[in-house]
Amino acid sequence: MTLPPLPDLHALAALALTGFALYLFRREDLQLETACLFILIVLAVSFEYFPYKGPLGTLDAISVFQNFGNEALITICGLIMAGEGISRTGALEPMGRFLARFWRFSPSFALLATLLVTAAVSPFVNNTPTMIVMIPILVSVSLRAGHSPSAVLMPTNHANLLGGMVTTIGTSTNLLVIDVARRQGLAEIGMFDFVFPASLAAGIGVLYLWLIAPRLLPTRAVTMDTSPRMYSAQLHVHQKSLCNGRNLKETVQKTGGLLQVEKILRGDDIVVAAVPHATLRAGDRLVVSESPAQLKELEKMLRVTLIPGELRAELPGTLQADDQQLAEVVVAPHSTLVGRSLKEERFLEKNQLLCLALHRAGIKLDRPQSRLADEPLRTGDVLLVQGPKPRLHALKMAGDLLVLDGSLDLPRSRRAPLALLIMAGVVTAAALGWLPIAISALCGVLLMVLSRCMKWQEAVQGLSLQVILVMATSLSLGNAILYSGAADWLASLFVAFSFGAPVAVSLSGLMLLIAIFTNLVDNNAAAVIGTPIAIGVARQLGVEPIPFVIATLLAANLSLATPTAYKTNILIWNAGGYTFNDFLRVGLPLMLLMWLALSVIVPWHYQLF
């Protein structure tokens, strides 16, 4: 075995800085944004005083910051912002409610359906909002069915990750790999060019997640608040309500078992027992005890209201606008509301906020919404209020009441079909070659805003400075490794250590290294740094680089074995009550299974055997 000679000082410096950057990325006591900015400044200052001119081009200080205008970064930001419109309109919630109904009949079949639907959605919708929608639904249905959510959340998350690797827009990792390959002169990789090998491997992974993963996961106590404050509230049935004229049993079935009625109030003094055959009429009030999110879910599913019709007609325009939020407000010890009612304090008129329900510890209140404003309040009472975000912020700043964090945005469900149509247009325009994906994504953002599926402030909130800085820093480090010749040196080193192994074996070994790498550091960094090395290996082996690029892309998506490998892993880490070892127990075998499957599928698909 003959090792390649050491590269020049620029290449060695690029490798050393890359290793140091990856070390900083893993430091828990250092903000990722700080680490990225430090690396960018080091690169810029270094190339300002020691510019590098090589066969592939020149590296100077300006080239470091040009990556903030990189097409892949713009595309990723555009898709994230457009995905915010999907989230704000609640366009994915019907999917969650549809899946929730299966859990009443067969949890095993329901898990399979959940895995398949999640994997089918994630190639086209950013996987973070998908999991944000799915987590509370899966926790709720699991607890109602008497199962631990820990057996469901991790398989669903991993199916989400596997589905995301199927198309070019499925994850930011895919877009970055394809951009690096394009800038090295390779042919443009289309949106569905690798859908067959990726889908075949993902299908194998989904079977593992369905049949094996739940058995490997111990029952964990859920650390997220799965028992939120329960509010005694009344759902008002109207002529157009879905439950009008149906009996209670049919109504409960329509909600997938979510509705649990304590009693039915009819008129001023009639109480109807909540028996299955009781027929519901317009004007009835269903007394329920539910969490804020479940109350709004039932209101939407059954087309009932938490507010009486006569009161709703009198509400000011600010309470009928689209930017509504739910929030929980605590009556503090020194609040002016203690001992007084909302009506006496003119709470609605002063604050432009409507009180939907009241929670009082240890007591189940049975007040109609129309008379809730007359109830004298006590210290510690929690009000469930609805109103525009600026009014909630103003209430919080006033200090008289304690506004709890975690306000719940009410989705603009009327615009959900439009949001889905816009996203479908973004994908179709890019898939058919009508527009580059960067342009179609930005067009989608503009249409989402113009159609009022979201506001500009909400679109920007969807972006993460951390994600932008990590991608820009990774691209700059990738350029330094590529232009300085460090990538070619690493490729030569890999080929030398492969001892003349067949191409398929070399490709398999490269995928394993990148799969391990992506679980130890940021997956975008693994993708950007690994792609030029993979292209160098292919060229030194004398084969077409595209299969090696695809192999790198797929391996960089296997962020399955550690909780910090991907942002949705962190989401379920807390929600499912998992430990680090739980991720290893399920994710490591899945990563190895996917590596073995891809080691056969990719060489076979690209005829490398």
C-alpha cells in the first residue's frame, strides 16, 4: 500500500480547521451560532492575508461570504418559509386526525399507516413541521389507547427521516449535496432521479420500524406535559354543526373517540344524560373537560363553537381576524381581578381578548360561557383566552396577569387547501423543469403571503439563524477542502486503504464512514464535506461520480443513532421520555440495516457490480 504524499500547507490548514469546527459543533457549552461565526471569521481573515490560487479557482475573503447567496441555501430558506404556510394553516392536521382514527381499531395497523403516511409526506414537506403536528396527536392517541407514546414517536420520526431522502427537496442535506456536485461540473440531478433506490431502502427501513423497533423500546414515562390543565367548557351545537341530528355515539365516532361528553345541557334547566343513543339538537351545549388544544380541535372537527352564537355576533373585528392565538392566563395574587369578575373589569373591551373557559384547581366549574364573565375570580385561577397576538403581548407586558408561555396559534384552516395547492405548485414547477427550485420556492413564499396563508413575520419566524449559519459555514469549509486539494488527498488516502477493493465495496465503505460521521456531527456538514471526497474517490477509481454522490446523499440522511444528530430527534427526545441509549438501541441497528441495504441497492441500480 502506497500512501499519497502530504498536501500543501493550505490543504493541511483547511483540514485542521474543519476538524476544529466539528469539535466546536459538538460542544454543548458553546452556542452553535458562536462556533459558526468564529469559523467564518477565521476563514475570512486567513484568506484575506493568505489567499489561495489553485487549478479549481481562487479562495479569498469575499468567497467565504458568497456562500450566504448560495443557490442551495436560498432554496432551503424558501422551502422552510413556504412550509411555514403549511404549518400556519393547519394543512397537515387532517392527516393527523385521519391516522388517529385507526388507533381505536388496531394499534399495530395504525402504526404501519402512520409510518407509511409520514414517509410519503416528508419528501415534499419539511420534516420538522410534520413532526410538530404528529407529536401531540400520537401522544394523545397512545395515552387514550393505554399505550406508551415512546413505542410510537421514535419509529414515526425515523420514518420521517427515511422518507425525506427520497427527493432532492426532501431535506436540506439533499439540496446541499446536489449543489456541491453541480459546482464541480457534474450533471444536474433531477428531483426524482434517485427515487427508486431511496424508496426501496426506505421501505426496508419502514418494515423494521413497524415490526422490530417498538419491541426494542422500553416503556418510558413521557416527560412532556401530557396532562395539561383541563378546562370545563361547553361546545355549542348550531344548525350547521356536524353533530346536529346525530346521536352521541355517532358524534364520538366522528371524532375518532376524542370527544368525551360529561352531560348535555338543553335550554335553561334541562340536563340530558350523556348516553350513546341521545340525539343532539341545535342549541344543545355539550359539557366537556379538555385541554386547550383538544377544545379547539373538537370545535373544528364538529363545527361547534366555544362561544354562543349570540355572543359571537357581537365580538369586535379583532377577535374574528385570522391571527388568533390561545393562551393561558393566571390570576396573580396582587391582580386587580382578584374578587372581581371579568364583566366588572370590562376585560373584553379593555384587552380585546375573549375568555373561553376557566380552570380552578380542585374544583370543576359548571358555568355556561355566557355567564363566565360574571364569576368572581380567585388567586391562581387560570383563564383560557383567545385573541390576536399583539393583544396577548400587551397583556403580558402590563403585568397584572401572568401569561403562560406556549401560546397556541389557531390555524387558518379555511386557507389550508390553498396552502397545499401552492406547495404542490412549487414541487410541480421544479419537477417539470418550468422553474429552478430556488425560484419556485420563493414564488411559493410570495403566494403564501399574498393569499394570507401566513404573514411575513411568521415566514421569517420559520427560519433559523442556526441553520443558516451552519449551512453557510459548512459550504465555506467544503470550498476550502475542495479548492486547496485536501479533498483529493483524502480521496487518495481512502483509495489507498481500500487495497484495490471492487468499486461496490469502496462505495459501501464510503457510505459507512459518512453514516457514522453524520451521527457524530451536523448532517449538513457531513454532506458538504463528504461530497467532494466522494467525487474524488470515484474519479480516482475511474468510474462515474454520480453513484458516489447519490450514495453520499443517502448516507448523510442516516441521522438515526443519536438524539442530537437531527433537529426532529431532539423534538422526540423530550416528548417520548427517551434516553441516549434508546436512540442507540433502535437507531444504530436501523442505520446499519440501511447501510447494508444501500450497499446492495445503489451499486445494483447503477450497475457497479
